[in-house]
Amino acid sequence: MFDAQVYVSRRNGLQRQFQDGLLLFLGNADAPMNYAANTYHFRQDSSFLYYWGVDDPDLVAILDVDAGRHVIYGDDFTVDDIVWRGPQPTLAERAARAGVIETGPLKDLPRLLSEAIRAGRRIHFLPQYRADNAQLLERLLGIRAEAVNEHASVALCRAVVSQRAIKGTEEIAEIERALEVSRDMHILAMRMARAGMYEREVVGAMEGLVAARGVAMAFPVIFSVHGETLHNHYHGNRMEAGQMTVNDSGAESPLHYASDITRTIPIGGRFEGPQRDLYQAVHRAQKKAIEAVKPGVRFRDVHLLACRSLAEDLKAIGLMKGDLDAAIEQGAHGMFFQCGLGHMLGLDVHDMEGLGEQHVGYDASVLRSTQFGLKSLRMARTLEPGMVMTVEPGIYLIPVLIDRWRAEGKFAEFLDYDAIERFRAFGGIRLEDDVLVTEAGNRVLGQPIPIEMEEVEALARQ
Ligand code: GLY
Ligand code: MN
Ligand code: MN
């Protein structure tokens, strides 16, 4: 955990954003795999971790704004629990590490909350993404589980986003700790991936490396010769010489801060033919986009700059044609780049996505587009110092999209369908790094991870 003062000052900062009411935070419970005692790897809720620090299941915290009380509710382990799990610190000891001096048993919660409801006090809670927590809210607040998110507090979401979006130096250090592991994973994958091997062998080696460092993956590994599928979690393909494998993977730090890195590996040790031009196109777009990241710039404009760069190269290669300003305005580049340039990164890999992307990436100054491609941009608003963004352009040739758009004659003035047809088995290329917005501009976080075409080839030949 961070120093207790970090959590105290985060909670005080949150409290100052409210006049009155209760701020209710639900920690996560263990999630059963196939029976109650056989559970998935435990992951605490990120906002709970941010304000309350305690990384254990079955906790609820309340910040009473009127009384200025910060309390964690939970139950101490019984002797029976300790027989199975070994000695455990008390709740009071665990809470004290986050500067929380008041604790109470879970059985106190129903009465406390029903009294608050009777007194007409506002109870703010965040949107829920786990069914058991939605049910807990139903029991505590009398709101139907299916409807709890309609009653989630927009004020609390905005207040939490305002704090979590701006990372402190201790948080940046954690992200860089995660990146040390990710760097080793990616270098391992570049060295290991070769023709005749199955994707799962490399994925297993990366997972082993992460486990041996005592941390976890920040998200399920995306590793596939079918890199055109944006989030491809199938790892059963045999890799063949001449293919490319997209490796989008990242470890968490010990305090659960994420890293999110993508590299594209040439199987056989050399990017062949048009792979070389398209790899350079993605790399150029990434370099231009990173250069543009600075305070005061809208991330939507950085995204569009990357789209422009990709489109210029795609035109030079002969896959796009016509007036590129009009093509980008209308979204024709969505044939090759179907998603957004990046997202915030922090305790969640898509940071705070569970609070609602409209609160994280958008505000009154920039509305979400409905255009294919641009609508998937998770972050559009103005960058501020302390934000951490991923910058992850890509080029993806998706056969079903080629067929659909061609049949519709869509964007025929901007897309050379005969040329595109020759690329239908191309796959995909993505390059992704994690970038801190600084007062002066930006800093790519972590030690450099090989990305120049020649350095990746050299590692892939080893
Ligand atoms: N790792 C998923 C993403 O890049 O957004
Ligand atoms: Mn990402
Ligand atoms: Mn990624």
C-alpha cells in the first residue's frame, strides 16, 4: 500500500467536493468459478483501492460528508477461517494502513443505511459491474438489483474521475513498475515466437513470467496471428513464417496499476513486402500522435492526426484515394482503423470505464460521435498534466468489413477495393505505448520497449 497519508488526502479531496450525504463504496467479493470455495483470482474494485486501500474481499466503506467520518465495514476472520487461511490481520489493522481509524461489522450497515434513507439523506454510489454487488445494494437500499445503475450518482462519478484522472508521482511510479514487467514479457515474446509454434506457448510463457514476478495481468492477453480481430483472445493458431502476431498485453503493478503495451512481431524474423510499409505507417502515426500529446490539446484531435497520418500512407500504398480531408471527415479510414487511438490508463487498463466513458473521456466541450470508428474513441476531451494515455494506432484488414462495405459501394471514391482485396489475408498491426501528459508536453512511460522495425526483427530472429 501507499503511505496512509495518500489515502487520507484522496478521501479529504473527495469529501470537499460534496456539501452533504453519504458516499458509499462497495469492495469486491471473491467470485466463485465452479463452487463457492473455488474462486477466481481476487481483484479489488479500483475505486475502493484508490480511496480505501484495503485489498481484501467483503468490505464496504462509507464516507459520511456531514459528520466527516470515514468508516470501513467488514468482519474479522473467525478461528474457523484462520484454520483454513492462516493468521490474518484484523480489520482495524488493515484499515489503519489507509489512515482509516473507524471500522464496524457488516451487520451494522442495513440499519445505518435505512436510517439515512428515512432521514432523507442522499446516498451516493458508483455504477456496479458485478451482480453480487448490485444485489447487495438491493438489500441495503431497496433498489431493484437490475435498476441500481439508473440510480448511480453522476456527482460521485464526476468527483471520482476528477481525482483518479490526474495521477500522482506515486501512481506514475507504480505504472512504471508494471511496465518493467511488461517490457520483459514483450521482449520474451519477440524472442520466442517462431514458425511452427502455437500462440498459446508464447502466451503461457508470458503468463509464467508475470506470475513469477508476483503480479497479475492487467487484462487477458491479446496475442494472435489474426491481429485484425481487435481483442483476439484465441491462442490456438500455429504461427507460420511470413505471418505477423499482434501482442497486446500488460502486467499490473503490485498495487494494481495497469500497463498496456502492443507490439507486432514478424514470424520468421522479417517483415515481408507490404508488411514493411504498413508497419512503418502505423509507427509513423504513433510517433506523430505522441508528439502531439500535451496539455490543452484535445485527445480527439490527436486521434484525428493519427488517422490523417495513416490515411496519407494508405493513399501512398494505393489502398486509399481521393481527397483525404473529405475521406477522414466522412470516416472512410474506418476500413483500416476501426477503433479509437487510446484511452486513459491507471488502476484499470481502460481507466474508470466502469464509471461511464461519458464522464471519463467526454465533457460539454466534446460530444461523442456516432460515426463508425470515431464512436469507439474512449477519450476525446482536453489533456491535462498528470493524465496517462495509451497511444495505439493500428491497421486492420477485416474480411467481413471489406465484403460488407464493398457490397454497399461504401466510400468507393476513397477506397480502392481491388487493391484492398489483395490484402484480405494481411491481418493487423498495432503499436501501443503508455504516455504521461506533463506540464511541458509528455513522457513515454517505462524503459523503451523495442519498436523500430529492425530491432523487432533482430529479436525475432534470435
Ligand atoms: N489492451 C486493450 C487495449 O489496448 O485497449
Ligand atoms: Mn490500450
Ligand atoms: Mn492494449
